[in-house]
Amino acid sequence: MITDSLRLLLVEDNPGDAHLIELTLAETKTQPFDLIRVATLAEGLARLAQQSTHLVLLDLSLPDSTGLETLRRLHDYVPAIPIVVLTNLDDELVARQALHEGAQDYLIKGQMDGPLLVRSMRYAIERAALYTALEHRVRERTQDLARANADLQFQIAERARAEAALHKHQETLQAIVTTSPDLILMLDLHGNIRFVNPASQEMLGYPPATLIEQNVCSFLHPDDRASARLLFTSVVREPMKNFQLRVRGQHADGHWVMIEGHGRVMLDTTDQSEAILVVGRNISAQVQMEQDLRQAKEEAERASRAKSEFLSRMSHELRTPLNAILGFAQLLEMSEREPLTQQQREGVEQILRGGRHLLDLVNEVLDLARIESGRLLLSIDPVPIAPLLREVYQLTLPLAAQRRLVCELDLTIEDTALIFADRQRLSQVLLNLLSNAVKYNREQGTIRLSVTTLGTERIRIAVHDTGPGILPEKQDLLFNPFERLGAEASPVHGTGLGLAISKRLIEAMGGSIGVESEVGSGSIFWIELPRVRGSTVEDEGDGVGGNAHETTHDPLCRGQPRQYRTPDAAGGRIWSLSPHHRDAGPVGA
């Protein structure tokens, strides 16, 4: 029910009719109203644009518009505002047309009174409100239906795409199964074959159709059937667990094929029952290759042991006459009763040089034989690195002085630093690297021995030289036995075993060795070894403290050897060097 004052717009060009309508409205006291009158349709439209109105009382005969066209223009302009047509025409056809064009009521001016007009206006406003609400609901419902229809269409399209993708996926899987060289079997829980792909023809000589409903164990080697049945029984109890088996399957022509299979229990989509999926591959050639490799490895190991034994025996046999030759040559050289002539002295010196070179070769061959046979023992203990470097540095100085080389010792490490190593063998490796730096350096070149830490776990020792450098493609050959990279024709003596032995010794101590070289600039040979954590140092003797960074260029290194102690330094550990393992293991205490 409308209780507020109604805002009415009267579009009437006849002042008398307008006054009569005002009097008619004034007769009723039940509904207050505000009436605004305009004489033309244009004025009415302008007023509606400026101020909202509850209802429009419209005369169809106006100066600027007549007939139902007046109603159409007004309704198109304000479709939500109810319109009551007031006219002098008592024409039922026009009345129906007016209602059809959007009017809420059609009243004859001379046949209405105040209550009728007010009631008509109320009904018009209420009908318009109901129509607006209904139109709004219809619009919302239409939008909801449109969205639902769009969602439905999207779902239909998505389902069509999913079905197309599924169909394509099934075709792809079918193509994979059909063309796969691997044997694909679907078994029931008793081992009967439900499905097999065409690979059975190539692998076992049986067409797929002849295998359906056959028990798979009937094609296995008698020694493999029991284990296969036991495996199938166990996997049924753990359906989500993958399994692997290696069995011999009988070919149609009678020979046996070694098959390696992988599978699991899954759901058979054809009847929704559990089934065992097995994918098998013919590994007969691989097994034969493994057997051949195993046999070749055993033969190579026997040959290696025989070679090492031969080298060891030969080295021992050669050392005895060599020592005799060197001893008698030294006696000749030192004889004062019968001094040697100059020519004889040169001959004896040649014998000594050649004998010492051969003795070095024999000793290195013997070392290599011990390493490869696993008979070389290492004592891995915490070793103070700084005193050891000073020691090998001082031993190198006389050799370097003969070639007028500049030597540098760069200790960028604490004196308390310890590494796990065999001190004697590490000293041997370092002297070998320094000796190479002297022999293969240029005249008046430089040698630098340095040490740095790599985090808290490793320590790197490096020997720098200013020699000719090594080509990148030849660097991998450096650590091979008897490899001298063409230096055999040079006046520099060597056996080609030093770096090979050094590599095996360092790796046996849990470290690594490598080289960085640039042709024309020189080379850097480096060693990395594990560092001892929590080491301490106690000074003895002169009480000189350790340096965090110590560099010397003169022949005398500062500081004296000191006694180092670590929590685990009591008792050395003996490690066995095996040719088959990179890391050595303890063999005794």
C-alpha cells in the first residue's frame, strides 16, 4: 500500500480538463499527492529527465503529438514509470491498444471520479512495481539460465575433449603395446594368461592367440617354476608393490631365452578384477655378455697378478747385480792406489749414472707392482702439513740451484693444520712433483710450493712451475705408467712412473691429484687431502709461533719442527692399498 505523497506528472494541453482532474483528485482525502502539469509531450519528457515521478497522467491529444504515438514515445523514454491514459474517446479498441503499448489503465475523462482515479493510479503503480520486479526476476533467471547453459556447454565440450583425449591416449597405448619389442603379459592371480602382445611371436615364437588361457609357468624352465609361483603368491598379498624376476622361457623351437621381468598387481578394467601385469625383456645377449666380461675380468686379473709377480721377482733379481755393479764402480771411482785416467773416470761416471737410473726404475717398478698387487701398506696418521712442506722445500733447493731456479714457499695456512696421510709416502709424492718442476722448468725459471684450505674438510698443496706447459689433450695421459709425453728423446732423465705411482698413493690416502697447465706459461700440479678437525699444537725449542701466512724466497725456511697432538693421534692405523678400490681400508693396528 502506498502511504507517501505521490508525485504525479499531468501531461494535458486543455486547461479546463487539467483543472477538472485537479478537482477530482482533490475530492479524495485518502492519498496526498504533488501534481505537476505540462502542456506538451516535449515538456513532459524534459520534466521526467529532471525529476523522478511515481506516475504519469497522459492525454493522447497534445499539440506536439497525438494518438497512440504519444504513448509509445513516452513509454520508450521512461519504461519503468506507470502511465494512465486520460482521454475523451470512449473507444474500446483504442483502450486495448493503449494497454498493449504499455499503459497501465485507460480512463474516460467525463466518466471518472476521485476515488476511481486514485484507485487506478494506485493499481497502476503497484502493477508497474510488480512488473518491474517480475522483469528483474525474469532477467536474473534468464541470466542464470544463460550461465547454466554456458557451463553445460562448456562441460559438454570438456567431456568431448576428454573423451577424444582418452580415445587418443588409448590408441597411443595400444600402439605402444602392439609395437613394443618387450613382452607384455596380463595374468590372473593363478598365472593364466589373459592378454599378451605381439612381441611373444618375436621373443618366444608363439602367436599371441595360442597363449591365451595358458599358464605362464608351463613355458618356464623347470628350475624357475617354483620361484615364479612363490613370487606371484607373495605379490598378491602386497598388491601395490612392484616386483622383478629373472627366468628362462622356452622358445617354440626348444631353446631357452633369458627374460627379465618387472610387474605389479593392478586392476583389469575389462572385468574390474585383480590381475598381474608383467613386462619382460629378452636379456640373453646381455647375460652372455656379462659372463664373457666376468671371464675376461678374471683372466685380466690373473694376468695382472702374474705380471705383478713377475715384475716383483724381476725387480728383486735385478737389484742384486745392480748393487754389485754400482758398488764396484764406486770402488773404482774412489781407488787411490791406482787412480783412474780421465777417460776411465768418465766411463765409470757413465756406469754410475746408468746404474742409478736403472736402480730408480727398478725401485719404481717394484713400488708399482706392490700397489697393483695390493701388498703396499700405508700408515695413515694425522700429519702436520707445514713442517713437512718446509722439509721437502729445503730438500729441493740444491737441485733447483743447479739450474738457477727461483724457489718460493707460500704457506697460507695455520701451523696447527693437520691432514690424514702417510707421511713418508706423501713426502715421496711431493718430492716427485718438485723434482719434475725442476727437471722440466726453463732456465732461471720459478718454482712455487703453496698450500691453501678448501673449506673445513680439505687442504690443497700445489707445485707451480714456469715450464713449457702441457697440451690439454695430453694432460689425461700424464698419470699413465711409463708415459713421458715425448720427453724420452730429451736429455731429461725419467722413467714415466713417478706420476702414476703418485696418483695411486694419493688416492689410497683418500685424496685426489690433478694438473692445470697452459702452454707457454707453465703448469700447476695439485694434491687435495682430508683435513683433521680440532687439531692443537704445542711449541718446543725456540718457541717461535706459527704464521697464518708465511712466504720465503731464501734457501732457509723460518721456524722449527714442532710436536703436534690430536685427540686421535695415539697409535697409527695401517691401511692396505688395493688396485681394485679407490679408498684404502684398515688392515691392522
